[in-house]
Amino acid sequence: MSDWHDLGVRAGTIVRAQPNAGARDPAYRLWIDFGPLGELQSSAKITDRYAADELVGTQVIAVTGLPPMKVGGFRSDVLVLGVLTPAGVVLLRPDRTVVSGGEVA
């Protein structure tokens, strides 16, 4: 378990996305550039509103500093944040381009 001091909320840029065939519910495997933190991975249930190819280059907000876990056989390092809606998750993302790895204030 992480100490809360290790946790952060940061902006990252999705560099690769593909279906996570091993997940129980439809999800994507995401590789996200967090600048100085490097490229981290996440499995995200965002298939209702987003196509994998349109996610590449998208900036997202994620919780960092979590212990890695396996989701459908895929290592997930961060938790990508979004808002639950009846039509699926809507990603939280900056409205302007920001530096990858930037801390959310």
C-alpha cells in the first residue's frame, strides 16, 4: 500500500492504446507519458465513449504513486480519472496542452 505522501495527480499524454482483451469488462491498455516519471501504464474502462486510435495524443489526468496492479494480465501503474455518466466515463483532461508529468494544482 502507498503512503499518501507518495500519491500525486498529474497530467500525462497517451502514446499508445489498444484493447485489453484479458479484462473482465471492456477496457483499453494505455501507455502514458508522464515526462520525468517516464512512461506508465493503465487499464481504463473507457471503451463506451472513446476509440483506441483517437486516444493517442490525448492528455489525461491520473493518480500516480500507486502500487502497480494486474488488470486482465496487464500491469496498471496509474489510475486515469474520469466522470461516470450513463453513456460511459468522460475523461478528465486539460482544456489546453500542458507539459506531460505536470502536477495538478
